[in-house]
Amino acid sequence: MPDVWVFAFCVLAVYRLARLVSQENGPANIFFNIREMVYQKWGFDSWQGEGIKCILCQSVWYAAPAAIIFSNNVVDGIIVWLAISGGATILHEWLNK
């Protein structure tokens, strides 16, 4: 599979996971319950509460494993990490116009 396809699939997967965890209830309300536990433990306006509800914040963290898997060195890893997260951010902004 060409690298451009791998990158595109990584962007889509990161966006989907970030959206699922930050904005959707999920099966059996699992992600809703996780968000509620975070809010109860640290508060809605804490950095943890802000992070769990922010799709853009979460895309940064979910892009990291993909970047580690598909990169040969640290510099490439950082670039791929930010590019995947950036692609998810662009996709989110484009879909929410």
C-alpha cells in the first residue's frame, strides 16, 4: 500500500477515535461514562476535563502511536505525528463548517 494511503488512513482513524471519545456516547455509553468520571474526579474546566472533550487535543495524543509505528527516526516521527494530527484537525474543521 502506498505511503499516501497509509497516511490518509491514519488521519481518518485518528479523527474517528478522537471524535468517538470526545463527543459520542459509544456502545453502552462507555465513552460518556469515561468523560463523566473525568469530570467528577478533576472537574469540567480542569485541563483533564478540557482535554477529554476536545477532539483537537485528543488527535494529538492518538496520532503519536501511528507516528511511532510508521517513522524511521525521531525527526520523521515528530513530523508525521504533527501531520497526522493536523490532517485530523483539517478534517474536523472541514466537516464542521
